[in-house]
Amino acid sequence: MAKHRITFNKPALLGKEIDYIKLAFENKHTSGNGPLSDQCCRQLRKLLRVDHVLLTPSGTAALEMAALALDIKPGDEIILPSFTFSSCANAFLLRGAKLRFVDIRPDTKNLDERQIESAITSRTKAILPVHYAGVACEMDEIMAISERRNLAVIEDAAHAIGSKYKGRALGTFGHFATFSFHETKNLSSGEGGALVTRDKVNWERVEILHEKGTNRWQMFRGEISKYNWVDIGSSFVASDIMAAMLLAQIEVFDEIQKRRGKIFDCYMEGLRPLALAGFVELPIIPDDCSSSYHLTYVCLKDQQTRDDLINFLSDRGVQAVFHYLPLHTSPKGRELGYEPGMLPVTEDISQRLLRLPMFFDLTVSDQEFIIDQVFDFFGVPR
């Protein structure tokens, strides 16, 4: 792999991560559901203004918990975008569900809410909106469909910690919501995730699923003297070492968001002349949305131009990358019966989208260098 002077991502140490990891050992509690995990959950509840949050080893694990909590069974159908990560599909395929892929909007790259109803059948069980790049799906319409058709909604908010829709935090609309704390995310514990549930009935089951099918959480609260195996479940618990790293970053979350916002704005201001001249398309954030600034992307006129720009930047020491290959045209998607041409917007965007380096420690001078290189690629003076 080529070495780049400016990598696409760089994990950030923002203050107390190492101190809190040491604290986990001093507490003599490095496994899950310890004091640092408890602090993380309290901080996340406060940040999101929700009552129920559990840490998980990954965003993938949170999605799998949601599928279990919904009792997804063979033949049930899940509506989701194809322009997303494989975990969104796997969590439900593992339960025997059928995937019903819906195209995305060309502006926000989110699930096109106007196409959801036509994908609903008598077997549909849930809708999985993915908030791409931290910009909200049209949650009012999606929740209205959910209520009319009695469907569950699982928000994939992996990109969206800190994002809002009409003033309300993403991850608080659906019956369930999942977050990721992978090293590429705004808040990171290396790996890690969280599951949010909206109501107490779901929460009681989720606690059991989280602790390997046992009622151990009731024992933690002193409600029973010893726990027992009462349901299915798995090891969905995140260690206190992961929580230590995450807690340190939650404590400076406002600083993280401000910095990422400045990086995003710098890209947008610097690249706007190229957008006005028709060389690139920039992200669109609707007026009723506020973004987490999870990533910065541009769309080029075609795949060849996108790939040429990736190679050009690489030669100049800058690592820029494409993003999701559509799930429906992947080998597994083809095996499930999907074919190219079924979701034209998804296929078009996937071929033209390029992500630029985006991380907390990215300097203004490095950003200016990256923008200069994009202008050079098009042969346009800046």
C-alpha cells in the first residue's frame, strides 16, 4: 500500500484516553458494564436526550441486537438502501429476512422516502434509514409511513452522532437506533457502538439480549439476587477499556464537532468555485438539518474522472477514497437475485463519489494543499 503524506483518516487522542484506560485497570474492572461504561451511557443519554442506551462492541453488534429485539424471522422483509455498509444487510440476513433495497435521493444520498411505500408488502417488518454523512433522512415522512403501516424503524446513525433533524437529535426518532464508534467516526473507541431504544417494552428485552440472554441487568439493579438464562442473546457487551477511550472523547465532544465543522466549511469554501464551474458537485445539507460533519465528499462527472482524481491525488501524497459499492450489485447481492440497473441513482452516485481526508487533526495548510491539488487536476487556477 502506498504511503501518503496526508492519509484519509487518522485516529485522534484528545486528552484523557490513556488516563481513563489506566483507570479501568485501577478500578479492577476491564470487562463490560463497569463504572466507565456507566459514565459513557449517562453521557450519551444526556447528549441524545433519551432514556435508554447500551454500549456494544460495534455498530454491527447494535444492528444485530435490533434485529433480535424485533424477532425478525425467515421471510420477514426489511426496507433499506443499497448505498450503505454490509452490516445493515447482514444483521437481518442472519435472521433469515429478505432485503428490499430502495434507491437513494440524488441530493442527500439518503433513502428516498418517496419510494418506500411501493416497496412495502404484507411481509415487511421494518424500515432501516441510513443517515449518510451525518445528514438526516426525511424522518417525519418515514415515521408517518411507519405509523400508517405498523412498521418498526431502525435508524442507522453510524455517521450521525451530533446531527439533528428539525432541532432533534438523530437516533431519537426510530423505535431503535444504532451508532458506531469505529476509529473513523467523530467519537471513537477504536471499535465500538451503541444501541438506543425508544420505549420501555423494547428496553426490557434489549437488556436481556445484551447480556447473553440472561436477566443479569436486573441483578445489577438489586431487583433479583441471582441472574438466570431467560431468552436468546449474545455477548453484546463493550469492555470498560473501550468505554474509557470513548468517555474521554465524549467529554470534549463540542470541541470535536466545532473542529470538524471548520474542516468541512474550509473544503466547501475552497471547492465552491469548481462546483460553480460544473467540475464537481458538493454535499447538500437541507435547511432543516444540522450535520455531524462526519465526512466530506465531492461527486465527479463520471467514474473515470473520479478514479483519475483518486490516482492524481495519490501521486501528490493525498489519500482520497471512494465509498460504498452498492450492496445490490455486489457478489452477495447478485446471489440474492438483484441485478445492476435496478437502482439507478445508487449506481450513479457510487461511481462518481469521492471522499476527501477528514479527521480532527487535519491542518488548515494540509487542507489548502489538498484543495490546490484538486484545482490542478482540472487545470484551473485557484
